Amino acid sequence: MDFRGVVVDLDGTVYQGNTLIPGVSDAIERLREQGLSVLFLTNNPTQTRETYAERLTTMGVRVGPEELLSAGTVTARYLATNHATDQVFVIGSSGLCEQLKDNNVKLTDEPDAADVVVTSYDYSFGYEDLANGLWALDGAASFVATDPDIVYPNDDGRPMPGSGAITNAVAGVAGREPDVVLGKPAPETIEVVLETLEYQPEDYLVVGDKIDTDIAFGERAGMTTALVRSGLANGTGPETASPHRIT
């Protein structure tokens, strides 16, 4: 089948930690030479598009900010659309907060003032954050998670706790599940991606290392999927998510 574009995951597919996976840069350039459009789509919400572009360029992958979407992008849009006047309490990175501010999302540092609680990856997450999450959710009307990723691969491929782990911790202590989980494979993410793409979904190949997020996203969006074994792929995941190709 001939494709007109490729949607590529980052963590575990393009790089592990701060290490570029061998052959990726050349592969991306070959795709471009063949006239295929390339969109990088990550569930890591911690950095802006510009920061991701700089990071990839430093690694040797040519990319512009307009070719990048993240769970942070989707979360910022979701909050700006659905909670424009609400006070949002964030347990997450400074990079995520920057994206929210850029979209005029109203942030608060006071748990008791929260209308919406957002949970996400934060390397410095600790006991105080857990307590703040508990207090914020006691009065907040909405609980939003940036993405479902429990783990992500570090430089040597070992799993590290991700946004989903922090969300589960906060949900556990509060006795309350998120009202919405964004990122791949959420319908909100599919909507943003389809609005970004130049061609029809069936013209795209999705490449990723996780069945329950990357492959599930591709299938739900109506795209062909390819699972790579470079990251966290272990052959497990929802029965409804089966890659068309395994490489």
C-alpha cells in the first residue's frame, strides 16, 4: 500500500531517553525524500513544540515545531475549549504549564480554588503534591489526565514512571477516577491530529512502540499501523489493537 504520510511516536520509537535510536534520522530523511509528510506525535506532555523541535534537531532529526503534536498540545486545547473560565490546578511540569498559559488557560496554585485538576508527569512529584491533589479534588468539578502512559523508556530501555503512574497515585488517594484521559488513543487527540493532517486517515501509517496507545490510536483514527520493538513493545495490549505490521 502506498502512503502519503507517516505519524511517528517519539519515546521508544525515535529515541530512548536522550539517545537517538540508530537509523532513525536516515529513515526520516528517506521518507521526506519520497515525498511523505511526517508528523511526530507523543504522549509526553512536558515540553513545548519548539523545545521538542530543538531537541530533535540537536539529535540529528530535521523537524519544525509545526510537525509536532503532544499530549500537552491536546490538553491545552481541551482546557481552553471546555474550561475557558475555570481555575485549573496542575500537578505537572513547568513545560506543561507554559503550554496551558500560552492558550490562556487560567492556572491556580491554590488546591481549594480548583475547578479543574490536571495530573501529568512531573519528575519532582512527591508527598506534598499528592496531598494537594487530594485537597484539590475534594472540591473540583473536573479531573483531567494528560495521557495514560504508566511508564516510558529511559536511555537503556528500562521503564520509568510516567504521567499515568502519577494520575493513578492521585486518583487512588482521592478515591476518584479521571473524568477524561487525553493523549493517545483518546478521541480528543484523534480530532486534533485529523485537523492537522493534509490527507485522509487511510493515507497515513502510524509508527510506534506501544500497542495500547500508538497502535490503538492508529486503528481508531482509521490509519495503518506498524509496531516497532525498539521501545516498550512486549506483545501485550487490548485485543482490539493489533498492528498491521511488526518491525
